[in-house]
Amino acid sequence: MTTLIKRTDHGDIRELQLDRAPVNALNPMVCTQLVEAIDEAVAAGVGGIVLSGGPKVFSAGLDVPFLLGLSDRDALRAAWEQFFEAARALATCPVPVVAAINGHAPAGGCVLALCCDYRVMADGPYRIGLNETQVGLVAPDGIQRLMRRAVGAHRAECLLVSGELVESGQALAWGLVDELTDIGGVPTRALAWLEQLLQLPRKPVLATRAIARADLVEALHPDNIRLDHFIEAWNDPDTQAGLRALVAKLGK
């Protein structure tokens, strides 16, 4: 089986790198392996995890051409469920996870980053956000909650309705990411932040973290995703037209 998640240990921290060229598009295999890699890291007793991508793209989000090729509703539902399982694995991870956003992070890439404890992004013309409306999709309530949690209710509404992807400098100003650094140093800076956190008393940090992140975990509860409703909307003519326009644009 092709390994799509690279594992690198840095002392008490394990870096998990999305490794599906060219843009780390999230298909079920990537998502399944990410869940497995998180579980393995926790079982190994790591103090924390760095989730990275690159080069120049952290993750371009869901593999839309793959999804459009699924004619069976059950297969489509299973693919989306696996993505949400990956998001939940990050959100419920019992140890801190830092997103090393070394490049663009639209749509599903942004969702994964929002599920992490801290976000370090490459400084420069790299964009992040939830652009679902631009391709004919409606972000589920639970995903909208993740955006509101990061940037506040009104700013989240503006970004979600417009589907705007913002450059890293604006993302920092609005709280969508926590700090910027040069693209080559993103994983290193993420590692340094996590190392500093791990110097604090472990049990109080983890207990406080669990309380602070309860709303994040709740946001991703299946009741707030309503996956069956989402799958029904997937076949709406407006949605299909938007998705196929995206695929045509990517093919140019």
C-alpha cells in the first residue's frame, strides 16, 4: 500500500506530513491513513503532533475529480465520512496538534487546520479559507462553527458566504492563523511552539485543553454535520455545475 502520510520523530513530537503529490488532495486513502497515523502517534506516547503538507500547498482539500467519479451514493457518503473522521481525529486528539501550513489551504485543507490547536502559516501569497460557495457547496453547520471559533461570528459570516480565500497576512490579522514565518521554516516554527508548550506541567495543560476544545469536538458531532443532507445537496444542478467548472479550471 502506498504511504501517503510521512512520519518523522523529533524527540517527543511526531511530525505527520501529508504526502500525496501534487497538492495533497484528500481522498479516502489519505484520510484513513491520517487517522491511523494519529492513533499510532498517541499509542506511542508522543507529547504532541505537527501536521504538515507542502511543497507550497498544505492541502488543496477534497479530491473533487475523484468524488465526481463516484456514481454510487453509498460510496460518495463513505468518502465524505472518512474525511470527517480525519477532522474528528485531529479535534479529539488527546495531545496537542500544530498545523504547519506550508502553502495554500483551501476548503478541506482549511478544515484540517482549524481542527488543530495552533496554526503556523507561510508568509506570502498563500491563501486559506472555506471557498465552498464558490464551487456550489454549503458548508455544514459544524464546519461553519469552526470558522466562527477562529475569527468571530460576523467575520466568519462574510468569509463563508463569499467563499473568500485570504492571503496569509490577512489570515493572521483576522485570527484564522496564529503566526507567520518563511515557507521553508514553517514546520520548524510549529515544532518550536509545541516544544515550548510541552515544557509546561503536562496534566494541567491537557485538562485545560480538553475543556477549551469541547466546543470544537461538539461542532464535528454528526448531528452538526448532517452528512445525509449534505450528500443530497451534492447532486443539486447548481452544485454539480460549480464542481465541474472547478475541475475544468484545474485541468487547464
